[in-house]
Amino acid sequence: MNTLATQPISTPGSTALSSPQTLTAKMPDLDALLHAQTIAVVGASSDPRKIGGRPIAYMLANGFAGKVFPINPTQTTIQGLPAYPSLAAIGHPVDQVIVAVAGSKVKEVVLDAIAQSARCIIIFSSGFGEIDEAGKQAQEDIAQLCAQAGVLLLGPNCIGVFNARRAMYSTFMTALEHGILPAGNVAIVTQSGAIGSYLYGLAGDRGVRFSHFLATGNEAGMDVADAIAWLANDPDTRVIMVYLEGCRDGRRLRQALLAARANRKVIVALKVGASEQGAAAAASHTGSLAGSDAIYDAVLSECNAWRVSTLEEMADMAYACSISALPKGNRLGVITPSGGVGVIAADTASGCGLTLPELPMPLQQQIKEIVPFSSATNPVDTTAQTLGDRTLFNRIMRVLFSYEGFDSILSFNANLGQSDAEFDKIKDELFALRRANPELLVAVCTRAIPSVVKQLEENGIIYFSDPARATNTIGALAQLAAGFAAGQPQAVSRKQPALTLPTGPITEYIARDLLAQHGIPFVPQAIAQTGEEAVQASARLGFPLAMKVLSPDILHKSDVGGVRLNLADAESVMDAWTAIMASVAQNCPGAAIEGVLLSPMVAGGVEMVLGVTRDPVFGPVVMFGLGGVFVEVFKDVTFRPAPLSSHDAMHMIRQVRALPLLEGARGSDPVDLECVAQALVALSEFAVACGDELESVEINPFIGLKSGGYAVDALIVKRADAAQTGGH
Amino acid sequence: MNTLATQPISTPGSTALSSPQTLTAKMPDLDALLHAQTIAVVGASSDPRKIGGRPIAYMLANGFAGKVFPINPTQTTIQGLPAYPSLAAIGHPVDQVIVAVAGSKVKEVVLDAIAQSARCIIIFSSGFGEIDEAGKQAQEDIAQLCAQAGVLLLGPNCIGVFNARRAMYSTFMTALEHGILPAGNVAIVTQSGAIGSYLYGLAGDRGVRFSHFLATGNEAGMDVADAIAWLANDPDTRVIMVYLEGCRDGRRLRQALLAARANRKVIVALKVGASEQGAAAAASHTGSLAGSDAIYDAVLSECNAWRVSTLEEMADMAYACSISALPKGNRLGVITPSGGVGVIAADTASGCGLTLPELPMPLQQQIKEIVPFSSATNPVDTTAQTLGDRTLFNRIMRVLFSYEGFDSILSFNANLGQSDAEFDKIKDELFALRRANPELLVAVCTRAIPSVVKQLEENGIIYFSDPARATNTIGALAQLAAGFAAGQPQAVSRKQPALTLPTGPITEYIARDLLAQHGIPFVPQAIAQTGEEAVQASARLGFPLAMKVLSPDILHKSDVGGVRLNLADAESVMDAWTAIMASVAQNCPGAAIEGVLLSPMVAGGVEMVLGVTRDPVFGPVVMFGLGGVFVEVFKDVTFRPAPLSSHDAMHMIRQVRALPLLEGARGSDPVDLECVAQALVALSEFAVACGDELESVEINPFIGLKSGGYAVDALIVKRADAAQTGGH
């Protein structure tokens, strides 16, 4: 895809989103694309290995129930079907037009398809935005024509789509020529046709079976978000594998992901460009990849999408979810004839959030009665004795399954799967236990021949050959299940009364005022114009106090002796007034002095940074971290697009690695996290209210106390100001 | 294995190590085990699937060049070989006696083997330390008999060994019954027979071919360290895969690993028990697992052993190293017809220390001339155009290989490997380029049929199906290569003049003295018995100062007003003296007051913690971390067994996550790391000198400055004291 940097173009039936105020975007109906009954292929070929021949060949070979109309003025028959010289010659509108002609002829075909009332157009042809500016302009023209006509557009430069349940193969992907897999419940949505095609083969080898495939190409019309949104409501799809490089409108992507989440679809996402090298490679691949990876990451996590970094991991997840329901919790039981494998599983379990509850004593005793030298806690080590006599293994397995404290069971069976004869010795027991415990996730790890794998899968048992990989996958499924169980994120109204920021630069004092009005608690302060006023104010504020000179002409107040800290009484306040005035007069003669700012010193507490930045894809994004080295050196910050619910805010806070410091590490008081969360929510609402005017906000420090907390300093940068100074 | 908790038993020809002062241990010669020419099997069976039948069957089937003597009083022929009623009946000593009889009869066979001058005994039989205390005692008796007779002992409760090059299969592992693989250059050393056997199959499926296999069982005699040390000098072995649960003597393990490192053997280690759950599972499996995982981790890293957490990763590493030499550096070139895969590779590269240097412009231009719309920097995206015309891909590949700035090249070829015909279109070019660039590591990622995989491997090209897994493996190999290039760790003499710690508890003052004598710099201090002496001393020490009461009766000096900080001048010193004496007199009437301790306040700097703890496996271990939350909350500490070289110490310092804070983060001065390293070296030498008397040392804080640094407080705990108080 090459159009990430282009202007957003609204897709038919959808409303383009340009501001975060819009609550929900309408997503296009993809039925014409994925449930098409009538499909015309313009540029149809008699050669089943040519781009214009493949979709016809695939559909004929697999029994597409609808009708395919090859369009080719030079032929009368194509692959046994009557060919038509033009779309008009068909005599009635078709649902879908596939365009497989040279790039220069695409526009003509698109105009024709619109004239013939096609509902949807798929452009295979390349030579557009992925090539140069002229190509980008050409694809934008085409997208505009389609949008105006209300015709759904996929591509250009895409390898197409399929709906396996209907044998609708509107694609030229070559992976299908090595054999089309039976239909399943896993969908692929991909911004790279090559990766989608490779994944079809790789995940297919792993046992994944597919419902749909959508390669979005240059995304001049519909995009990844549209595909996800449609699949979110598709009953044939249980898992959606997403290969993502970026998107134009992060809020629509988020909405699509949330729709999938609401319907408990498992999203497994490979989002690339996390590293600098990766982002550079992506930029050279797609022209421009906008948006911070950290924000994508936050959104994927919020939407309970599982982010992976390898295609294999993606395949494992989809495979497991397509065979079994998610486990109900994170409690794993392990049975193995090898103690060592039990240790590997236990180590791996710790790394992925699984616990291994001990079997109750009566059950342990039962196991000891079967094999006296077994280890019966959990992992249950049945010992090598059970390799020679599989009935012992079966009996122990029965005990393990009888315990109601597990959500998943992993059985390691060494090389047993190498022989049907050996497998036959455990399979009846295994399958019966599996059937009797439909709520359990059951996985078997063994080196298995295909016939054994097939039987396991048909019985709803997940197969692995590596015990750590099995455990990691179960852990990921348990985390996904916990995410779904936590419920849909609270709905947050994006509607905020619009706020117009004052003209001119926003001073610290104005920033404070604006944010305080929006509910951010600030440390109290007072302005004094004389020493006497300072003393009076200090009595109201309480000691100890800090005093700062107030002057638009003095930027670095400490450097000129304009700041005094820890003033303990009225006398010190008066002394400080005198000292500051003298020092400033000496160091900054001629500066306009508006008095001094007094504020109490906040004792103890933990310093935090609360901020807002503008992401080109997701709009205003709230940032949270601990102050000092944690933000600046360790980059220990979390993000989330505004606006936030309290739940979101609390989640952001709990995600920082330095969390123990907020929870009362080393005997200190825990911080009032509720107060911090409310400040984050207020800040997020402020950001939404400001709309496009706002570039960034930084509240630094925000001091969290045992009860309550205060912002001390705040900086607001407007977009106009940021643009003038070359960004922030 | 079940004897981790037993006393160390010296193996024949080796010297048991009980103190760190010993420089090197002599490792036993395993030739009788692995180069045996004459092998007797006691308990030999005619059934090739029985434990006493398998080794005979495996050796007969695979052409063992030596002689096998089945011992069985009830048979005259076993599997076609003449059987003997006893070892004595053979008429001459044999190199190796395999014991495959019931546990109760093992001792008798061992005595017989010793009497018949066997050089080595392998005990398959179980029923020893893995069962109960009586079994443990029985195996210790046997071990002692063997040690006294100078006979090498492997087991009991082990599945045996093989040397594939000599077709010597002294093992009953069942994995071999599914077909014995051709000999290769990868050895397996394992503390779990089941895992070793499974790994043989799993890694074999991946294309790994083996030289040796050693399952060490209960390790009553030889252990994992002995196996590694022998393989370190074996010319047939390039890679050693180690499955490790723990060991009795960490120093011998370290020595074996260093020997492997010196000979540039690649060690791939799966050390389990890293997590609490894993350690618990291991304890239940092996009886007792001693030693801290963090120390094992430090030692593995020091010895350039690659630690993995899955069997698959282990197989990948061994596979790659067995086919190709390590890359010379970390510079990776990627060629792919899919831009997306290039991004995945670039992201993954970042995570594993690989860089993707840009191709020079002239080469980029050459590529653009071949495929105008390719992306020619690196990753090189040849575009889908090269799928239709593979000659274009070949030409671009030639350009890529012509660049001398890569150490490794990864070629992604999508589904090309699914067809011999397609593969034929690139293989001549690929193989020619590979041959012309023998110093390069070359990997191909494609979904491949076996014939394609075989050709790749035969041509020294590593095969993968997942691009991220390929990249991660290359990254690991590059890190190993960098480790070897850094050279062998400096030899450190373990000989230190022995030091006897004073009797009685070691006060802070004594601790300081002892450590200062061993070269740890301390902040200067002085004792004063009167106010006047304090003032005089303060003039020598310099201001500002801290003053602390000196009394053996007062533990918490601050609580009783016994500490004053930031004394700025002589007057404050005198005031502080008066105040401390008054406060202490009031709060602790009757306490013996020995005066006050004065020391300058160290301004600025970074607080660190330097320590020594005693590990049951590795002996005294040095610890390093930053002070405050970094040690206490984030557990950001590094370890290394004493004694340290300066290089070791610097490496420990550089391993903490908080390193940026020592390097001058946020505009502060960088810390004099050389000084910290020297203090760690001195501390490690102190620990070695103390020998078994020492439990722990904690120097907290050690303040690192821009130039130099000082210990401020120190605590030394003797082992006797720690034992009295139930440990530390």
C-alpha cells in the first residue's frame, strides 16, 4: 500500500472523520465485495495462470455458486465460459467488477463499471500510488469517481479477496495454485498481498483454515478498518489475522477493532514498523508511514487485539482459536512422562501469565497409587514407566481431568505421535475426557504424523510439537479471554463543548487557569505585588512556601535569583521578597516586574508527568509517566488516544514499569491513583475540547500524594505556535 | 537427575573443588565412554525393544566397528551375537560395561565390572536417588566404589550415550527406533533423558545431525560439566546443546564452558528453573535445585553460551551453526519480492542487534536499472515483477552479493520453494554466489519441499520458513560471533592470601577497615573524643561534614539524635557535638560513648550498591546495582562469580538497565566507571580471600563521582553469624 500519506477519501456509505468529536463512523457494507453473486472479470484470460485468468480458474475449480462473466473483446469463450466484449454486453448490472487490465486502461473500465451500475470494483492493476505522484493522482481520481457514484472500491494494486465458504475467489494470489484449502473460520486482512499469500500457505501448513481473505492494496477506497469492521459482524469468522503497516484514520481503525472486540472475535495483529529500522523500511516500502507505533500498540491493547511479531506466532494463535474456545482463566494443568518438560512448561507459564495450581491431596494420592514414584502436584510427572504401559498414563490423565481447578490442560506425549499404533493406546481415553470437559482448553504436545494431528484437531484438541510454544500460546489465549471478560471499554463521549484557545502565546499562568477550569487540580498559589501582600497571602496558603518572581521578561527565573524555596515563616517571606527584588533589579535591569507568585511546597509524594501530544493518525493522545529519569531516560511512558474513561486512565497508570513506586514501594505511602486517573481524564477532555488547535500539553510535575495530588507546572503549545517553531 | 543436593563426589582423574582458590580442576577423560572399542551389556536381551536389547540392536543395525559382548547367563546367543554368562567369561577386560539389570542387582554388577578392570560403567537402571533416601545412599556407595577404583561412572538412571561417528549406541533411547540419523557435528548433553530423546527427534526434523549424545542421569559419577569439557576438545563437534537443571559445582561447570568457548564451540543452553513456578517444578522433579538462576545466567553469558527458552530455538541455533560458519559481524542484507517481509525483517533485526546498512548509491542504481520500481536501499524489495521473471531476481541478487558491507544475507522467496521447477530458476545463481562468498552467512526463507531444503543445506545455506525466526537466528549467531571476537575472559588468579575474619560480630568500623585494606576506597573519616578534637579533625577533612555518635550500644543512631548532617563550619561542628552528646545522654542513658565519627558529605554523584553473596553452587558471587529503587524495587542488579577481572567488572556494570544514569543522563556528569570496576575487583578478591568464612558483604552506598568514588557504609556478615540468625 502506498497511499498512507494521501488525503482521507470517504468510502461509499461512510462518513469521513476529521475530528475526534464524531462519536462513530459508519463503515461501508462489503456485501457486494464478499457476497457477490455476479462477477465480471475485465481483462479475462484463457490462461489460468495469468492475472486475468486465475480468479476464473479458481472459481470454476472450486464451484462458485454465483455467475462469472469474462470480459474480453477478442474471445468468445474463456475457460469454458461465454465471454463478453464489454460490461454492457452482459445485459444487466453485476455485483462485482474485477479489473485486470493495464494501469493506463483502468480509469476507462471504472467509468464503464459505474455506468453499468456495478456495486463494487476490485482493481488488481498496479502502476498507481505505489509508483509515483502521477499514479497517486490517478488513483485518487478513480477513488473520487467511485465515492461519488456510491460504488465500493478495493485497490488498486491489490491481489484481491476471497470468501472460501462461497468459493468466491476474486483474487490472483498464487498460493492457491498449490491447492485450495477447505473453508474454515479464520480471516486474513492484509496490507501486503505477498504477506497475505505467504501467510495463507504458512498458516495453512499449520492447520489453519480460512473464511475470508482481503488484501487492501493501495487503499484508495476501502481500507483495513473497513475490512475488520465487516468481519466483526460475520458469523463465519472467529479469528481475524491482520497484517498492518499503518492507516490514515486511527479512530476508524479503533472503532473497527472495538466492534470486533464487542463480538468476541479474536484479532491477531502483526503491526510492523515498531523499530527505527523497521519504520525506515516501511517508509521506503509504502512511501510514508505515519503515526507513532506506541499509539498503535496502545490501541491494539485497548481493543484486546493480540499483537505478534512473527508470522508463526500469528499462525499458532489463529490455529488454536479456530480449534478451541478460549480458556476460562489462566490455570494450567500439565501432564508429562518427562519431568524436564514439566519444568519447561512451568517456566514458560510464568512468563505468560499462567499459574499451575497444585492438585488437591486426594487426587495426588490417587495418582501416587497408580504410579508410586510419579510427581503428582502439577506438573504431573507420570515418569517413564507410563511409556511402557500407556494404561497408567490414561488413568493419571483421568485423575487430572477430574480436577475442576484447571482452565487448560497440556499433555506432553514425547514421540508417541510418531505412530498410529501408540497413539491408539491413549486416544480413546483422551477424546472421551475432552468430550466430557467441553469448557476446558486441551492441548497435546508430541512429534506427530499427519494422521495423529488430524484426529487431535477433529476432536477439538490443539496440537504442538514444542512444549514452550504450546504453553505460550495457551498463555496468550488466557490473556485474551481475560481481556474479553473485563468487558468492553467504557463508552466515552467524544463530544466536548469546543474550546477556543486564547490568541498569543499561552503563558504558564494562563495554561494553569485553562487546565484548572477543566478539572485538573493545581497546587494553590497567590500573586503578591508587595512584601506585605506576600506575607498576607502566605498566611492563607500555609508554610513552607516557594516564591517566584512574576515577569514576562524573565524566562529563567532561578538563574537571576528570582526563586526562593522552603520559606518557613512570615519573616522568611519578607526576607525573600526583598532578596528577590534586589537580585532581579541587579541582574535584569528594565524587566517588567508584576510581583511574585507564591505557592506552598508540596511535601513528599511522587512526581509524575501527564501530557497530550498530537498523533497524525490517532489525533490527540494522552501520555503518562513518572517524573525525572523514568520519562527522560527510561522512556517508561504509556499512551492512549483521547478521550479517556476512568478505566482507560487507570489502565494507563498501571501499565508503567515504575508502578511499584506509586504503590508504596520501600515503605512509602501509596499514591492516590484515583486522583491521578481523574486528572488524566480531565486532561483528555480538555484535549478533545481544544480540537485541532492544540499541539501539546505537558503537566510536569504532577505530584501524587497519599490523598489527592496537584499539578505544579503546565505548558500548553498551540498548533499554530508549534508550526511556527518547526514543531514541538 | 536427583543428586543435586548430594555431596560432591570426585570423579576419577578429577580433583573435587571445594574452594574457589583452586585454579583449575582436572576433568575426567571420557574416551572409555565415547571411544569404547569393547562394550559389555549386562542384562542383555534378545528383544530389540527391551532396555537391555536396544543398545545391541542399534549398534548391530548401524555397524559399530568395535565389539559388543551380551552378558546373560540364560542365553548362548543374543541378537546373533555369542552371549556370555558373566563379565569374567569374556576373558579380557572391556572398555565399557552397560548395566541394564534391576536396581537391586546393580551393585553386584558394578563390583564385578571393577574386578574385571572395566574402564567405564554406564548404569541404565533406575530406583536410586530419584526414588528415595535409600536409593540415594545406594548410588553414593556405587559412586564411591567407582571413584576408588578409578572407573568412570555414568548414571544411574540414565538413558545412556552415543557417538554417531563410530555407531556406538550405548543407549536405550526410543527416539532411535524411528530411524537413526546420519552423523553430524552437533552434540546433546542433557540432564533429562526424555528431553534429550525428544530433542533428537525435534531437532532432527529441523535438519540437525548429531555427533554425540550424553544423558547424565543421576550424576552420581560424572556430570554435565565433564561432558561439556570433553566435547570442548572433540574435533567432530561444532555445537553443544545443553539441557541443564542445575549442577553441584558451578566452578567446574564454568571451567567446562570456558574450555568450549576457548575452542569456539557454540553452546546452546536451555537452563530451566528461571521462574518460581519452574524452580518449584524442578525441585519436585529433581529433589532439590540449588543455586540462583541469575548466577547461572551470568555464567552462561560470560562463557558466551547462548541461552534459549524453547527447544525449537535450540534446534534453530544448532541447525544454523552446523551448516554455516558464524557471520563476521552484525550487518544484514535482505532481498525480498515483498516489501512487507522486508519490514518484518528490519523490525526483527532491531530487536536482535542486527543493522541493515544501506547499499551504496552505485549499487542502488544498478538495481533500479534492473527493476525500476524496486526499493534498492536495504531491505531490497525486488517487487512482484521478479516473481514472474526470476532472472530479474537473480540479477538483483548478484548486485546485493557484490557489496562487501554485509556479514549475512537473507533472501525471502515466498512460495518459490514449493516447486522444484521454480527453485531451479534461481538455484544456480544462488549457489554460485554462495560459493563465491564463503565468508558470508546466507539464509533463505521460503516454504520449501524437502528436495529444495536438502539442496540449500548441501550448499551451506540455512533454510527457514518464517522470516522473523530467520532474522532472530542470524542475530543470535552474530552476537555469539561478537562474543568470541571479544576474546577469552581474562584469566583471574583465584589464589588470594587467605584472610581470617576477626572473631565476634564485625562492626561497620571494622568492616570499613578490612575492605579499605583490600583496596576499596572509603570516604575519609576521623574519630573525635571531644568537641575540640572534632573541630580539629573537620579542618583536615574539609566541609561540609557529617557527624555520627560512636557507640557499640546504639544501633539506630538517627533515632536518638545521634547524627548531624551538612555541618558547614567549625562553629556548626562544635554545636553538633554539644547537641549529639546532650541528645544521646537523654535518650540512651548509660550507653558507652566512644566519641563521634566525622566524614565529609560527598556532593552529587550516583549511589550504587556493591555486594557479595554466597551461592551454594558458584560460591562467592559479586553483585552490582544502582542504589535506592533500582536495587530494591526494580531488582536491576547483575552478578558474577568471584574473582573478577577488570573486564568482568566493567561488563557487570554495563549490564544494568539503569546504565544511562551512570553515563551522564540528563546533563549530569558521567561516573568514573573505571573506579567502580576496580572497587568490584577488589571486593571480589576480598571475598575469595575470606573463603568459606564469608556469608555476605554489602557496600551501600558506594558513591560514584566524575572522578573517583567512595564507599560510605559497609556491612560484612560471617557465615557463622548468618547461620546463627537463620541466614541473611
